[in-house]
Amino acid sequence: MLTTTRISAVLSSTDLARSQEFYEQRVGLTLSPETIPNHLVFESPDGSTVLVYGRPGGNKADHTQVRFWSKDIDSDVQELASRGVVFEEYDFPTLKTVGHIATTAGVGRSAWFKDPDGNILAVYQPE
């Protein structure tokens, strides 16, 4: 049954070496021993994973593709920024970032950034 198995986010990359450096050095994820040729698997202590595979042609998605759950978004955003992560800034009628973080009433707080291939990642702290 799918409700009892692991879940993994999957992203594509045009340059796996560049992606590996970004996810290890900037985001701070650990490369898994499950990594196989043309794939990078990064794992979290809770068993969730991000799989990045090599694919020519780039990424076409324009939405959040991976969301990292946070217990302290202010601290996590500050740490990522200190590692060179550049956050997206938004100023829309329904969504505005302040100090890289947007607050959505009844939902929580989020901050978005892109990996080297333009995949959109988020740090999210539920309300």
C-alpha cells in the first residue's frame, strides 16, 4: 500500500556535479549510498529523500517542487543565506515576502529559493 512506503521528491538537472555541490554545500543535505549513475539521492534523517537525475534540456516547472519543513524558519533561512542561498522575493497583493519570508494566515510561513537548474524549493513552517 502506498500509504506505508517512503515518499521522495524528484527533480531534474542539466549538471549533476553542480547540483551535488549546491545540495550538499548550500542546502546541507547528505548524499545517500543509494545514489546510482546519473542520479543523486539526498536523504533526511526521517527517511524522506530528494532525487536529482541528469536530464538534458532543463526544467520547465514554474511552481514549488520541494518543500523542506521547518520548526524555526527564521533560523533556517538565515543559515541557508549564510551558505550563499539566494531567496526569491515576492510582492503580490496576496503574497509578500519580508526578510525573505511570506506569512499566509491560517497556513504558515514560507521562503522560496532556486537550485542551479531553476527548480523552486521552499522552506515551510506551518502555523
